[in-house]
Amino acid sequence: MTLLRIMVPVTALVLLTSVSSFADNWGSWRGPTQNGICTESNLPVEWSKEKNVAWRTELPGPAGATPVVWGDQIFLTSVDKESLVLLCFGTDGKQQWRKVIGAGNTDVRGDEGNSASPSPITDGKHVWVFMASGPLACFTVSGDPVWDFDVQERYGKFDIAFGMSSTPVLHDGRLFLQLIHGDGNATTQEAVVVAVDAGTGAPVWKTERVTGAEKENEHGYSSPILYDFGGQKLLITHGADYTIAYSLDGKEVWRLGGLNPHDDPARKYHPTLRFVASPAAAEGIVICPTAKGGPVFAVRPDASGDLTESDSVLWVREKNTPDVPSPLIDGDLVYLCRENGMLLVLDRKTGEEVYMERTHNNRHRASPVLADGHIYLTARDGKISVVKSGRKFEMLAQNEIGEDMSASPVISNGTIYLRTFDALWAIRK
């Protein structure tokens, strides 16, 4: 059985009665509404190895997959020597069950990732898991197998340098996957976007994703997102030089070029501008990052056709894109955590810079999370900077637990869950 990295937007928000706050289920790597924002309050801002630690549980191996939490269960993927596994823990830190999804882990780019990079997805009844080597599987939350198949066998062998790390999206009984890869020849692209039935694993539709990208730019490492505002629903995919939006029946609605143009005399085509950071969406806006210090685009989603030279492009920041962390949109601000720890804040309407300040000078791979007016920024060495949201830079805390990590923080029922390369931590007041 094999798994693929799945990224799924949570389609339900469960409200649990509490003295001081609501509690979020965190069913996908970007949270209840797939935007990195939690509605809970009274969360810890400071912690250490000893302070505000509810528990710590050892994991069998390293991985960058973000855990997901529903009710009193936590699900995460990991490696265990050569095995690729799905683990279930209770919110008390005790392991409830474990399933082997596949074998043959591959480490990529030194310490940057492995075959357990995709995050699982849950709706409180089932758990879906995708591994970079191709297995995609569904279990009940009790650990009973429901279905599985090998994505490479059904949709074609992956040709991608650093592993198929994209997490699928879950919505309305379907899983949506972007499989952006190819041999580097712009005339023989192999990328597809697919939908499968979440209950059975049966194929629903497949759409070829044609862009004209070449060389390593055919390889995409970002995850798709769902735009679901004002009655409009789009599956937004990102990679191979383009952001492309599809209707949920697989028809292309619009595409944004200019992210890595072939024919712009002011910008030479970059042969390795492969996208890792995923887009972010809020009502009326989609933020599209690029890579390697390049531009960031903001577009209106209620459009059609080629948006590249249209008035549907709201603004462009010509440089300082985040390379791996996904953007975060809150209120009238856009937060961009760059790979070097610089926090760049832009005005949502105009794209004008509000500030750019350094948090912690280390690699940043996790995506930022916002809760109760606090932005949590996670560095690769495990130091998490907590910055007050708003137009003025204010560092509130920098917390260290001494373990490397690249997974994003998860917040549920008053607890911040941290997945390091060594352990799963529960941080709670």
C-alpha cells in the first residue's frame, strides 16, 4: 500500500463549548478554512522545553508533514527506517494505532524532505494519506482500511526531482490532486489535475495541465487550494510557470502567467524557478508567490481566461517572494514569511509595503499560522517567533525546544501541536 502527500482543506468547523473560547478542529495542513488562521483565543505565546509543555511523544523518524487534529485524535505521517507510516495519537499523547502505507523512503536535498512530506487529511470520520512515492489511501479514524491505490500506476510515473510533495484538497466528498511533473521538455508535459471519490477512491475526472514550462520548472512542489467565497468555488493549482484555476468539474476557468515569462526582455526565463510555496486566498483575492526572491502577484478570482495582462491583476510585488512558506491573509494585510526569516507585510488592496523586519536568521520552511492576534513563524532549527499581527512590527516571544522542524504549527482546543523531527509536542497553558 502506498501513500501520497495529501493536503486537504477542512470542510467543517466544530464548535466545542468552552469557558473562554471556541475550539477548532484542524483537519488539513492549513487549518479549518485552509488559510492558516485559527479562531481560538487564550493560547500560549511563550514556551520552552519545560514551560507550558503538556506532553512530548517520540516519533519513529523525521518528516515535514503537518499533523491534523479532530476531536481527541491526532494523525500524522512519518518514516520508520524504510517504512512509510500513518500514526494516530490521542490528544493525551498516547499512540492509538499505526498503519504501514508503503516502503522505500527517499531523502531529498539533504535534510529538506523525504517520502512522508505530504500531510494527511481528516473530516473526523476518515483519514486520507498520500505519500511522495505514490500510495494514496483512506482509513476510518479507528484505523480500519477503506481503500487504497497507487497514483503512479493510475495517472503515470512521477518524473520530479525532489518528490511529489503536494498535499491533496478534500471538498464535498472528493479529493483533488495536482500532479505537476515532467521530463523538462515543454512539448511533452505530463502534468495533470485529478479528482477521485473520497469514499471509494474511484476516479472522477482528469484534466491535462498544459503550460509550456520547460526544464526543472515542469516540477511543482506546492499544494492546490480551494477558493470558496461568495458562492464561487475554484480549485487553484500552482506550478510550471502558471497559477491555474479550475471549476470543481475539472474545466479551466483562468490562468495567470508572467510568473516566469519566456518573452519578457526585462526578465530572463529562469530554468529552475520551480514553485514550492502554495497560493493563499481570501474573499476577492488570491496571492500567488513564485520562488528565489521573485515577484508576488495578487489577482481577482472572479475572472476567466488569461489574466496575465488583464485588470484582474490587482498588484504585483516585483521581489521578495517567500520561497517555501505560504502567504497568510488577514484583514487588510498580507503576511509573507521569507525563507531567511524576514517578515514582509503588504497592504492587501495596494500591495504597498507596510514593513519588512527580521525575526530569526535561519531557514524557514513551515507556513505561518495566526491565532488571537499572534503570528507564529517556525524556523528550521525549531525556534518559533511570535509576532503581534497588525501594521506595526512587535516581537512578543521567541521560543526554543532544541529540535529541528519543518512542519507548520497546528492549533486545536487550546493546544499548539508541534511536530519536530524527533517528537510530537503539545504546548498548552
